[in-house]
Amino acid sequence: MLNESGDYSRLSGEVSFKTPLSSSSYFEADLKYYKEINPPDKIKKAKLDECIYFKAAITTVEGVYISYSNGKLPFDLIDNEIYQLGFKYNF
């Protein structure tokens, strides 16, 4: 492991977008960005100092969705590319 425990700051930002496609469906997109400020050299060499994550989805008011995501979040070790088809329900 990297065995680094020093303190350093993280810069982060997020941009989200949602627009109707029809009266019962939407297109949604989300982009997240994380950048470690002055991390230890081991973190930089392991390419763990910057993370970009993108997700796009088509959702319906009935709860059915299809989505695509790519990238990684902090503490993820590898980039992931994920396709999903599912149903969600809000209580």
C-alpha cells in the first residue's frame, strides 16, 4: 500500500444537468471532478491525485432508467465503465 497519512487538501466540483425528453422521461448528466492539492509523491505516481466521474441516464417518471457511467471516485483504484438498466422507487 501507499502508507501515506499526511494531510492535504482536495479540490472538488460537480456539474449536473437534467432536461425533459417527453412528458414522462428525462435526460440527466452528472460530471464530478476531484483533485488532490500537493499530495505526497507516492499518490501522484500511483495516479490517485485526480479523479473524474461521468454519468448519463434516461429516466422515466414510472421509475425505469438506463444509464452509463465512466471514471472513478476518490478511493476507487481503477476506472470503471458501467451500463445499467433498472427500476427505482422513491418512498
